[in-house]
Amino acid sequence: MRFGINTLDDFDFKGKTVLCRVDLNQPVDKSTDTLKSIHRIKACVPTIKELSDKGAKIVLMAHQGSDIEYKNFYCTRPHAKVLTELLGFEVKWIEDVCNPTARNAIKEMKNGEVILLDNVRFCSEEQTLFEMNLKLTHEQQAKTQVVTKLAPLADLYVCDAFAAAHRDQPTLCGFEQVLPSAMGRLFEQEYCVVSELMEQPKHPCVFVLGGAKISDAFMMMETVLSSGAADKVLTGGLVGEIILSAKGLEIGKGTLDFILKSGYGDFIEKAKGIYEKYSDKIVLPSDLAEVKDGNRVEAKTGSIPADFNAVDIGTETSKIYRDIILNAKTVFANGPVGVFENQPSELGTKILFESMADTEGYTVVGGGDSVTAAKKYNVTDKLGYICTGGGALIRFLTGEELPVVKALRHSAKIFPAK
């Protein structure tokens, strides 16, 4: 047991049917029925292999895409193909989640076999909108169809989906109420890494906050500064631009319009209080960049043109941030600091990730965009740790007890490991 949660070391899995929730969510090319990345799938292979080697019957549950924006909403068929290749034996895909087809497939399994059920978010009770609107308690989640239909067929539940640990859905938090439960190896590893980042970072410790999840970034900023975990917070992207605006500095009409249209206007006022309290530790961009007619144009903060539309931090800021990162003992980044997908606006993110690769300090990055950027700049192997989770990692770093962590701890109390 670690952190009040059972691990794979606490149970005998031979001959046991194990419901294993993993996070295989990846960008999908629907035209070819393939995945554009397999980073998260590779990460959960050790847990699946260990369970199989120990003689368990493994029933994998996973989601693909969101019911809110549908961009990557898809079946899990291509994931089963990738898992089969990575494991070296067949992972059978079941075109069902909890109806007779799935239940019959589970009943027929042999020791060591692995099946992957279809996208759990095809079930309404697993959808994000369902979660947001109904806010079921964990006890209520245990009474949903997916839990009541699958739990009776299983002996144990394993959650290896740290990347989804901030979600409060039945396949993540409901099974722990009715089955002995454990965290998988990936979940255990990521929990250890982020716990150390918060509780025992080597100083100076630097947090680089950019990315697109503004509310989480500001919550995290307050937590790591008030706890003393962060010695410096380097700001980029909308986070930096919001604080600059809070200081009364011009950031350009295009930039401000985007902030307001995206619903982030309230954070300008919030940023005032944070910056006033921690101005000695928050580092703001000294210049910004926009793209005009395909060309990169930079301007100093304090003299930003009224029609400016910021898409990156400037060259001077990038050099300042690089120097701070190279002298740090611990560095965490939650995302890019500009629109790195396009060449004219990638400079800040490129220098950021190259600096993290060059520093002798321990580096941690999290979130899908961070993984993409690390690959783009060929620094994946030079970073200390790449967390599979974006939202879960950030929520953890705000000091919040994640729903899945709470559920796993509850299970450890009511179903003590033998």
C-alpha cells in the first residue's frame, strides 16, 4: 500500500477477473482508423503485462475523445490493434461496453487473456456532460448500469488511468465502492513523481505556466507559491498576457478580445491579487510576438501597439527564461507558451523545451500539448518525466484530492488487502 491506496503488490491475481480502467485517449485519424500518437498506450502496457503474467483475466475499460467537442470521439478498435502489437499477443476488441456481448465475452475468458471494451463514453452515464450536470456521488455511481452489470463478473478493480483521475465518472470512481481495488503501476509512478514535485522539490524550483487551461494554471500558481514549492513562476501564453493586462499594460486589442471571448475576463481581476502578493516570484514576459503577413513581429511590453495580437513570448523573454531554467534544480512545465504548431510563433516554446532538455535539474512536463512539443523538438529522451495527464496533473498540483484517489482510498478501507 502507498498513499493509503492498494498497489498490485497487495493482491493475488491468478485466476481473477480484473476490471482495469486505463487512459488510452489519443488523437485519432478517423479516415484511416489509426491513432496519431500511442504515448499513453505505451505507458499502461507494464500494468497490463504484469496482470497477464500473474494469470489474471484482464478486462480493459477506456474512453476515447469527449462528448463535448466530438473531435476525437471514436471507438477503441485501433487501440486494441496497438496493444496487440505492443504486448505481443492478441488483445481482443469487444464492440460493446456492458451489454450481453461484453458480459458474455468476460465470462468466456481464460487466465492471462486481455480484452478491450468499446469506448465507455458511448454510455451516457460516462459522458462528461452527465458528470457535470448530475454530479453523482461515488455511492450513486456504484448503482449505474456500467457498474451494476460488470462488477458482479469481476473479482478486483485496478485503475491505471492517472491522466483521467480528475474526472468523477462510474468507471473511474464507482467500482471502488463494490470491489477490492488497486492502482496500477503507471498510476503509482505518476502519483509518486507529482507528490515529490509538491512536497520535496530540489530548489531553486521553477514552474513554467502556459497552456490552454487557464483556470487550472491560476489555481496551481497560487498553490505552489503559497506552499513555497515554487521559487519562480515563469508565465507565457494567455497566463502571462492576463497578468500583464492586470498590471494595466497594453497587450493589444486582438489579444484582449480573445481573452474576453474565451470567457477568461474574470481572471484579469483575479490576477491582480496574485501578482500583488507574489510579484517577487512571478516573472512576466518582457516582450511579445505576433504574426503579420506570415512574418514574426516582436514588441516590448510597455510599448505594445494597440492592434497587437500576441501569439508567443518574445526573443528577449525566451532568453531570460532559458537562463532561469538552466540554473534551476527542478523545473515543471504545464504546456507551451505560444502557438507552437506554426513556425513563426514557435520560438518561445522551442527554446523552453530545449532549455529543459539542457538543464541539469530534474524536469517534469504534463499534458497532451507538452508531449507533442517534446516530440517536435526531439527532447523526449532528455526530460526527467513526461506525465500522461494534463488536467489530472494540474488539479493535483493545486492541492485538490482527485476523485479517483479518494475512491481508491475508500476501497482500501472497506476492502482491506489480504
